[in-house]
Amino acid sequence: MIDLNDYESDRHYKGEYAGDLKALQKRFEHILVAHIVQGRAAVVMLEGWDAAGKGGIIERLTQRWDQRRYEVFPIAAPTDEEKRHDFLWRFRQHLPAPGNISVFDRSWYGRVLVERVEGYATEEEWRRAYDEINRFEAELIEGGTALVKLFVHVSQKEQDKRLKARLEDPWKRWKTGLDDYRNRARRGPYLTAMHDMFARTDTGGAPWTVLAGDDKKSARIAALTAVADSLEQHVEMTPPPLDPELERVAREALGLR
């Protein structure tokens, strides 16, 4: 069982952060190429508290990717059009084509988190959603799409520190709003919803990876390592062979022996 109390650690990253990050980003360059060449698709999804550091993880995850072959989807409240469909409809619209990777900043788990806690979904709707989500993810995987699910946890103390920084820095104020404080006031109900979510959706085919987010560097390296390890199991990581005719023409054109 996943218990978020086990992920409240502020231990500083012990490695050489810049070098370790650079090495991971090089792995991700190769991972995306492997998906492109082999026509494979992947979904990387992040959930977590407000100010947990999801955006910083996504920024570093995608920093060296070809922008034509991935897309990041920041999930907000559903639009009127999206509300006319079942809650999974809007996510299906953003699933990746073969050779592409989709990254979700928040996800379909909003139905059993914010919509449950804030009363936007009825109890019948959010209880039914666990099975609907498990079926959706199973279909995704059975269709050949890799799925990585990350949850970034921060302590109340660290979250408050980051919210304070957003309030005091005029260039960070755009990142905060009243919702942050409404959610903060309901930390207990959110913790209950999160633990229910883990218990019901941490499946063999689509497990959760929980990250201790109080130290941003540790969380970023742990997140990128988890995603890289998972996606490398999904594709063949041997570089594709060079086409002999292309090599012949190229060597002739470039004056190479």
C-alpha cells in the first residue's frame, strides 16, 4: 500500500546534479528517437499537490526533445464542450499517434481527486470512475501505448514555503490563485482521496511511482530516472542501422572514403 507519509523527505540530492541531469536528458533524446523510428507511442502523466514541482520536472524531461514529436497538455477545469461528453473524452483527444509522446500535467485522476473533494462529481460518479480509469489505462496499454504515472508529494511545510515565494515574487504570482488556498484548506480530504486512488488504481499494468518532492533536485532526478527506465523497457534501444544506399550516396557527395 502507498502511504504518502513515507514520502516526506527533505534530504538534499547527493549526486552531481548538473551532470546527472545532462546524462538523463541524453537518454531521453535517444528514447524519443527510438519511439519515432519504431512507431511507438507513450503517455507520461503527472499528478501531485499544488506547487509540488510538476512543471519543473516536465520542463527538464522535454528540454531536448524534438518539438514535432511530443506535446504537453496542462489540464484545467473542463470546458462546456468537454462537459457534454464522459470525463475521459477530453483525454482521449490528446492521446499520442505512433512515434509520439504525450505528457499530461494533471490528468483523468481529477475525477477522483479535485472533483471528488470539491463536490464537482457525485459520489456515484467518482466511485464508478475507478473502474472506468482502470479500463481506460488497460486499453491504452493493450493498444501498444506505454503509460508512466507519477505522483509528486510535498509536505505541508514545503508547500507553504513555495506558495509564499509565489506570493512575494511578482514574476511568480501568475502561478498561484485562490484555488491553491481552497485546496490547501482541505488537505485532509485530499489525502483520503489520494490514498483511495492509490489503493484502487495502482495496478500491475499501470503502477504508480510516488516521488518525495520536498527537495526539487532529488525529485527531478528521481522522476526522470523512473520515466527513462520505464520507457526504455517499451522500445528497442539499439540504434537503427544506416541504409547502405544512403551511406553510399552520402559518402560520395561529401567526399568521404
